Amino acid sequence: MHPTSNRSLTPNSTQKSEAQTPLSLLKSGQLLYLHPKSRGSLILQKKFYADWVNAGAAVGGCFDLDCKAIYVLGDVNFCVPHTYDARAAAFRQRITCIECLQSILREPSSFRRAQLTISQLSRGLGFAEIQQIPHESIAQLAGIHPKTVQMCWKNHAWVNPKKVVRNPSVEEIEPSLIV
């Protein structure tokens, strides 16, 4: 499939043919993965939560049958893993994504979870792209209310629209959170 850039892919999207293809593939049970050299990631909206999938990670299959919408961050390329090794590598990367979110969710402070989630999503993306992510999507990733995400954006010094400040990774922020 061809690259998809920063936009929401929902059944009601104005770009019907391009938008429904990945979502319909996920709901069909087709196993895909994001090409390891993709310069983006996905937020997969489920009924009560969201998953984050980065480059190299498996998407679809039995994992995402209940996916309601896809939010694309940056440019991604969907691929089909044809070999056992490709599937195994994609599964390992998806597990890494899940573990990263779990480490963020262990943080007791909802404001801190918002900070950590935004920091994780900001890796490799510019300020303008990060600001366009709906607060609801970030909130579902972090298990918080969208207003908490809004407060985090408004009240934080590391947000600077003129200069993108590369935030440290989750591992650098809080080593005790990592599994």
C-alpha cells in the first residue's frame, strides 16, 4: 500500500477509498505491519481505549478487529508479513509498543501520564503535527480525561511553537516506570 500521512482514517472520512482500506483490512483480520522505515505511527481507536503502533509493529490480525478509527501520525507504509521471521519481528515490536504504554499507565498522576504520552508521541514528529492530534486520542492512550491533555498543552514549558524541543524518551524521564 502507499504511504498515508497525518489524518484520521474513519468510516465517515471524506477520502472514502483510501480511508476505508486500512480500517476494513483491520476489521477483516488481515495481519499487516508498519514498514520499519516508516516515519510515523498510528493511534488505533477502540471502543474504550486506544493503542499506539509504531514503525515495524504488527497491526490488524486478531489484535484490532474492534478498531473504530485510525489516526495516522506522520507517514506510514502498510506491509504484509509473508515470512515467519517478519511476523515474529512485527509481533515483538507491537509488544514493545504495549509495554511502553503500560509503563506510562503505571504513573499515578494523570497530568504526568499526559506529559509522558505527548513526549512519546513527539519522538520524530514536529510541533505542528503533535498539536493536531485530537485530545481525545491522547486521552484514550493515557487513560485520562481530554481536559487533562488540554491543560498539559497549555501549562507546560516544554511546548514552544517556534522551536521544537526534543523531549527525552520515557526511559530517560522516569527509569522506574519501565518494565
